[in-house]
Amino acid sequence: MKMLNMQDPRYQKLLESGWRRPLTEQERAELGELLARHPEAHPELEAGLTRLLDRLPDAVVSTNFTAQVLQAAQRVPGRRLFWPAWLTAPEWPFSRWAARLTLASLAVCAGVVSFHEAQATQQKRTAAELASVIPFASVPKVEWLKNFGTIQSLSQVPVADDEILVRFSRQ
């Protein structure tokens, strides 16, 4: 059997309605149906507490209650959550300046280290890519280039004369 979820919106709506006014017949029926399916919910405690709270007299609040609360809140010194107490002690007058300088130095050092790591990673990646390409990019030996002029002139041989070829082919 599934337990009644106290955060169930239907249950919460019925409870809040019961706090403000007496429940209607339909709302009581819906609440009874929910509680019948979930006997572990103990609604009598909630109802008893609501009845007791209804008997209490309204608290008398002064007309300037909000102003008094705001003044009290302004009198309480704020607590710094980020800086440790020894950094803000009055014995060390440059505590804020030193702490900020330290924090900025750490940030710059972290940035420089990250930049160098990124460069080293990029250099390793480039070296690996070049190593994989080098076997395909073979360069001819220097001895081949000594006869480059002769080799180039071979491609510039004049085309054979068709008339001469025809004469020799008839003979």
C-alpha cells in the first residue's frame, strides 16, 4: 500500500482550507477518501492542532512593528562568510587588500598554468598528426634532382611528323 504523500497537492489544499474555514461537505468527503486509503496519516493530530490554534487570542502587534524589525536588523552587524576572521582582524590593516591580491594572484597563476597545459596538449596533438602524415609525404632523394634538367627535357620531345610516319609505313 502506497503511503500518503504529505506534499500531495490535494491533501495540502484540503489542509489549508481547513485552517482558514470549515470544510465543505465535498471537501470532507475527499479528505475522508484520502485518509481511508492511508490510515497511517493521523489527521486527528492536524485537526486538533488547528482547533487549539483557533482558540488562541490574536497577538497584539504594535503599529510600527515593521519599522522596529528593520531597525533591529540594521543594528546587527553583517557577518562575512567568505573571509576568515584572521584576515579581517583589526590588527592587520591591509587585510582586505592582501586577501584580494592573494586571490587575484592565484587566479592569474591558475590561468597561466592552464594556458601552458593547453599549449602543450596542442603541440602533442600536432606532433601526433604530423607523425601520422610523414610516411605519406616521401621526398625524392637528392641524386634524382641532379638530372632534373634532362628528365624535364624528355617531356618536351617534338611530336613525330605524320608524313614521315606514313612514308615509312608504306615501305
